[in-house]
Amino acid sequence: MNGETTKGSKGYVKTAIFFTTYDENVAKNIIDEIAKDFRILENKRSRVLKEIYYIAVEGDARSVEDLLRGRVSWYKVDILEFK
């Protein structure tokens, strides 16, 4: 494993990112920008409310808040660390 932590193992960190936007192009651009810096584990759009997006990435991605601020109606960034 070369010192790497694996999904669900102690020390593994992933970030859950939720955001709302009515503009599909804005959402696509945000997702593309996130993908440049982080490995995307999941990428979903709500089937009930099409304006809500969910992305899970590997690692601590709290820096994504700067990317979202001012571009989306609402966002939440949760850091999940397995201990």
C-alpha cells in the first residue's frame, strides 16, 4: 500500500460537498474545477430537486468553499475523517 490510506481505514479523509444552483453550466464548471484538484468519488444530482448537487472527493477539500462562495445559492462542505 506504500503508506497510503484506503477508503474506510484509519486516517482516511473524504469530503462531502453539497450545493444548489439553477444554472447547469455553473454546476458543470464547478465540478470540472473540483476534478482538477481532487479525485471525485461520487457525483450526483438530485432527482427530486434538480438544483441540488452532491460531490464526494478524496481528501480534505475545505478549500472548495472559496470556489463555491458567490457562485451558488447555497453550499455545505463536510470533512469526514475516519479515526
